[in-house]
Amino acid sequence: MAHAYETRHRRNGAIDLRDDMNTLGKDFSQLTDDLGSMFEQKWSAAGERVNGGIKRAAKEVRARPFAAIGAAAGAGLLAGVLVTALARRRK
């Protein structure tokens, strides 16, 4: 038969473990909330930078439409050459 001290110690150990698990759950919940808010801030900052870049590009295109057409054609030609070269390489 177990002594009173051993029974009380086991019971307290189980209670301590339960408290530790509850604390760990709360800490994990707080961590996920913090990570979510950090990700949201970084995502919105990246979105703002992209929108700013698009606005600047739109201004440049309006200022020099023929240069923009030439740049787009050059980029398309380069992309076509690269795709063709990759397709030939696979054969």
C-alpha cells in the first residue's frame, strides 16, 4: 500500500504536469498569434512596395510609350529564345 506522501506526490506531479501543459498551450497560442501578425505586417509592406512599383512603372510607360513597347518586345523576344533553347536541350 502506498504511503500518504507518495500518493500526494504523484497527485501533485500530475497536477503540475497538467499546469505545465496548459501553460505550454497558452504560450504556443501566443506565439502563433505573434507570428501571424508579423507575417501580416510583412505581407502588407510587400504589397505596398509592389503597388508603388506598379504606379512608378505606369508613370514611365505614360511618359515614354514607345520605349515601353520596345522594352516589352525585347523581353518577349528574350523569353521566346530561352524557351526555345530549353525545348531543344530536352530533346
